[in-house]
Amino acid sequence: MNHKLNIIILSYNTADLVKQLVTKLNLKKPKDWLITVIDNRSSRPGEVTKLKKLTGINLILNKKNLGFAVGNNVALKQNTSPYVLLLNSDVDVDVDAISKALDFLQSKPKAAVVSLKLWLDPQQRRLDWACHRGFPTPWAALTYFLGLEKLLPATSLFSKYHLKYKDLNQPHQIDAISGAFFLAKFDSLKQVGFFDSDYFMYGEDIDLCYRLKQIGKQVWFYPHAQAIHHKHAAGLKSNNPQTKTKTKKYFWQAMLIFYTKHYSQRYPSWFNQLVKIGIKLMSLTNFK
């Protein structure tokens, strides 16, 4: 069968979350949707292989933990569907929300990717701002880490990091969306070569959006479909201290990689050294 949409879920020691999500989606998804689960060499691979019993499930077992970017690239390189949804196992979303976002993406010829409204806590109106990002230019990052965005969120000058001055109730273009819910036209991803393998965890979604916009593609935020992101379930909120430490390291590494690749050539060497020192100092703090 030719599948219209391939939902790709990467798992690393999140077998229980994956099972819940896949079971929920599998109950109501259209027949022309495929669910691909990639396991990044979890400590309990047997739990993931149980998903083989479900129909419409494609299972890929990586021989080692390849990280988010390369792990997802394994599935993307095998994909034959015109649309793909990269979906975190810690995102609670229903088929109807995915369908609405997919219809919207199809209606925009120049769009490459779209995010729905991703909540951390819908009751408290806490948005996961990673789904509504500006590119982390030196100025945008500085105003964010200094807390100016929080103080003056409605001011475009100080709120470029998360674009909080935009109307969150209407669809609009943004710079980047989160890899937690990354709905895309496959041809566009293929055109730029999928995720950059230099990123292990964090930053690869922003980098991919940046490269898509460089070739004239659009990145959209679509608020009329929603989901809940139980963020950092396998990372910063992990009960494993080693996992927390590694996760934090990958976050700051990603920031440095992105800056070096996309911004360093715009500035003099002394400024680049200043940025690198700033990132290093921030990595030693408890900032999240």
C-alpha cells in the first residue's frame, strides 16, 4: 500500500510511552497512514519489539544509540510517503489534530513544515515555546538569556527568540518548530538532506528549518490543532543523573554548532570568541 503519511517515532528507553502513543493512534488512524517506530538501542529492546503485533506498524531497530538526528534519518532514508511526521514519544496527540495540521500543510504550496500548538500544560495555558521559535541570532539569544524577552514579550525587539509578539490564535509563518511535532513534506526534507548528523540531541530541528528557509521554503505555526508535550521525559527530567548531565551537554553543544555553521562567518573572530565563551559560561549554570 502507498501510505500518504508516515508517522516516525524515535524511542530510546521510552518503550512504555511509545506503546501508549502507538496504541492510541493506531485505533483511529486512516489506513493510508503508516507508523514507524525506531528504537535507538534501548536497554529493553524486547518491550519495543512487542509493537510488531500491531497492524500498520513498521519497526526499525538501530544497533546503537545514534541520537535524534541520525536516528530519525535512518527512517527518513527508507520513507516512501509524501508526508512525514516526526513525533516524540512524550507527545500526547490525537488523529484529528494530526489530520487538521496535515490538511493545512497541503493547502500551502510553499510550506515545508508545520507545527500545531504544543502545550506543556493547557489548563495553565503554558505553551511549549519550542514549537514557535525565532532563529537564535546573537541578539535574540542575548535578550532571551538576560530575561528581556520575559519582561517585554510583546516587543519584537526583545522577543525574537520565541516570537512572542505574534498572534498565537492565527496561523502564521515562523522561523523554526520543534522536533517533538515536526510535520513535513518529504520532498522538501530530501532536498536539503534531512537532519544534520553533527547534532546528537537538540538543535537539529532549528538547523533543518534554517536550511529549508534558505531554499525559499516556509515554516508555519498552525494553532487550530493542539497537542500536549510531556517535555524532557527521557532527558532533563530523567531520574538518571548521567542522562541529565549528557542531555545538558548536548543542549549547549547544539547551540555552539548552530552558531558556528550559520552565524560565525558574519562576525569578526573576536566576536566569535566572545560568543563561545558566553556559551561555555552558560553551560556551567543551571539555566534550562
